[in-house]
Amino acid sequence: MTIAATLAQLITRTTYNDLPPLAVDHAAMMISSTIASAAMGFNIRSSRIIRELAREQGGTPEATVWFDSGAKLPAVNACRVNAVTSDAAASDDSDLRTIVHFGTQLTSAALALGERNNASGKDVLTAMVLGYEAGGRILDAAAPAHRDRGFHGSVVAAFGAAVAAGCMLKLDAQQMAQSIAMISVSVGSLATAADSSEAREYFAGNAALMGMNAALAAQKGYIAEERILEAKKGFFDVYGGEDLDCITRDWGREWDVITDMAIKLVPGGHPHHTTGEAAAIAAREGNVTPDQVESIIIARPINRKLRTGPPGPGKHPKNLVDVAHTPAYFAAAAVADRDFSWVHASEKKFLDPVIHQLIDKVQAGEPITLDAEKYYQGAQVTIKTKDGRSHTGTVYAPRGSGVRGIDWVDVDAKYRTLVAMSNLGAQKLENSLKVIREFREVSNVSTLTSLLR
């Protein structure tokens, strides 16, 4: 059997009752995180442009555009708009292996089709867990080769969208295999553009859109090359792949949404969250003020698989895209304020002259070798003061990560903070959060989506 066919059989044989409660809980947390990020991203230029284009194209009203007061859109277009809107704010979830944002595509696709088909909360949560698992296994086989070759993580995230959409459409094993085969040839994106421009959220929207289109085409009987994953000049031959057996090995032994998913509890790229937290710890414990700082030294292990290593030279961010990818900003802001939080995604903060003065004092330290295996996107930050003192903060994994434990209290706080930026209103905010918390009991997805308009 082909890899796509074997994987499809495993997916279609797995039901809600086969999933551990924590996996389902993490899927609900992804919904909360994705919608919260979309609230923050709603008025960002890139999301506004894609939303306007979708409105101009029109079509059958099937699914809600979150936080918008207009009519519904076709499910595929609503899916794309919502994915772009969430990713634009760089505040969605990450898979800590290579920082792929699975939750954006999974939530956008599953909720859009769930609304169109009057599906239940259990249907959506099951589709998201299975989509995450399938995408994660493709990621395990492709990482780090696909990044070494310059491809962005949305190439892999698209598999999650295709599988989640396939689950929502109740595809059989043969159809699911075709959905996987078709998404293999549907998406391409380049990491260089994503790290420096609005291309990142454009890739996210395309991955969600193409994933849904692949599943819809498979449902109607479209046939692709089923051997495309393992074939010569096929997906892994082109994008890079090492252990292809891991894609189907030990299915159900553990779930990637539990072990590798992380909810962003502060803005920006997940690899830098621990930098900000470690810097804040050092500043608080040393009672350091900005005027006392001689240097701020960031140290990380070198890990090719996780793509971690010493940060590059300090950059002065001018916008949210810069902030998300600038470790020096995380360290400097955290030292200046002895904390790093959602407020640091604001223009007031990323133009703060005190923070910019500290950015010039950020340096890359020697790579960590002692207990390096403990660091899962972790970091160590040392502040050296002008009077000769030295204070160090160490964080092994980011807050909100599966490996460290994810608390609904933190997820709720994120939702309340970011959704308050929208025009939703306090009552709808609280009601929608309650629905998400109890999503496995929801009989119709519209119970949630109707509150997001």
C-alpha cells in the first residue's frame, strides 16, 4: 500500500472515542487561541485585503467570517479569510518542532465546514486532532529538510487542513488517500518571504484553502497520484524527507497535539518566548533597571531538528512582523519592563526608545551544551550590569506548551485580552468563550460561529 493509503486507513478508522480527553481539550484550546489571534489580526492590512477580495467574489453564503458583520461566504473562502486573519497577528499556536502553525488551518477549515454541514463540536474536535496528527507525522518525516531547502511550514500545515476537512466531509479511506495525495501537489511557499513580510499569512490562507479544496475534490471522486509522497521526484524527494516510516508507525501510541502543540500566551514567534521570559526573570531577580545594563546575552542550544541556535545581530523592529522574528526585541523589552506580554505587540512598545537602546546591548552567547537536551525551544539570558553584577534566567520550554502543561486559565486570559480588541462586545465574548470550553457538548457548530459575528 502507498503511504497515503495507509495513513488514510488509520485516520478513517479512528473515532472520537479513541482519543484521549487531553487531546480533545488541546483541540478546544486551539480553537480559542486561533479565534483570539484573529481578533487581533482583523484590522491588519493583509487580512483586510483578503477579506475584501473574498467579499467581491461573493458566492453561496455558507460560513461566518469571524468578527465581521457582513453576510456569510462560501466555506472555502471563509476558511481562507479566517486563516489569514488569525495568522496575520502572529499570535496563533505553534508546533514546537519547527514552529508550524497547525491550529490556524485546522480551526479555519473544520469550523467553516462544520457550519456549512451543521456538524457537532465532537466532529470538529475529532477532525482537528486527526488533522494535527497526520500533519505532525508528515512534519516528522520532512523536518528539518524542508526548512533547509527553503520551504515554509505552511507546506506541511496544509496536510492538517486537508485531513481535517476530509474528516468533516466524512471521506472514506480511498477518498482520504486522494485528499492527502492532492494536497501534496497543491501548496508551495518560501520561508525567506514569510520571515520578512506579509507573505506568511498569505501562505497560511492558501494552506487552509487548498486543504479544503483537496478534500472537496476527493469527495467528488477526483483521482491524483497516490504514490506522490514516496515517489521519485514526489513530495519527499522534492521537499526533503528522512524517516518516511514514521508517518504511519505506532499510530495512537501518543498524540502530537498533546506532546508538541503550544498555545502562544504572548505575541511573536514561539522560539523567542523563552528568551523574553528568561530575560524578565533575570531582570526581576537582579532588580535591574535599564540604565544599569551593560549587556544582555542570549544563549540557546544548537539543534538542527528544532532549528535553534544563537540569535543573529540585534534588529530594531518597526512593525509587528519585525517584532515576531526579532529575539533581541523580546530580550530588551523584557528587561525594560521585567515582563513580556500582549502589550509588547503594540506600536507604543515596539517604538519605545528605552527598548531600542537595550536592543543595541543584546549579544549572542556561546551555544548551550550543558543539559542541552532539556531545552525545547528554550533559552538562557544573562544580564551584565555596569557595576559588574551578573544575573541569569533560564527557561527550558515556553509557557503554554504541552511539554510544560497548558492551563485553561491562561488560554482564557488570552481570549479575553485579544477578543476585547474586536467589536464583538463583552457578552458575546464571554458566551463564545463558554461555548469553546464546552465544545465537545455542542450539537451544532453554529452555536459558536453565530457569536463571532
